[in-house]
Amino acid sequence: MRRDVFQAIADPVRRDIIQLLAKQELTVNAVAEQFDVSRPAISKHLKILEECGIITFDQQGRERYCLIQPKNLIPAFLWIDQYRNLWEEKLDSFENYLNQLQNKKNERS
């Protein structure tokens, strides 16, 4: 099965794992300790992240360290970023609407 970055970020646990690993390299056990799910479930998430190219593993003695590959998140960032202006415009419009409502309320008081 071919996986891509969008499958990697589709699951909230995987997004949390990415966030953890963006801060520091962690062993598989250290990652698993951060979650209230089984170790096999975390291993599955890590395997998916590896298949998507988001992490790699570095074997150091008996420990396997998870290393983030941030450049492989770029396609998702670029896709999301194209909608940033759209949402900023919508939010600005909504803020203006709320301000108009507040002004009308203040005028009546």
C-alpha cells in the first residue's frame, strides 16, 4: 500500500507523535509512554509515519530512535497554506459582522 503525507496527518495520534518528535528525538518506548494507547497501536502509527516518509528510525544499540523528516511534511503545508487567505478573509468578514452587531447594540443603549 502506498501511503502519503495526508494519511500521516489524518489521525490525531499521529499528529501528536509528529508534534512530539518535532521537539526532540525519542525512542519508540518514550513515544509510547506519552499516550494512553497500547504499545502495538503506537508501533502501528510509527510504521505508518515511516511509510509516509515523515519519520525514520535510527538503531542505537538496543534502542530505536524516531527521527522526524520535516521536509516531507511540505506537501501538506503547501496544500493547507493555499486555503489560508480564504479562511483569513472569511474570519475578517465574520469579525466585521460581529463589530457591526456590537455597534448597533451600543447605539440602542
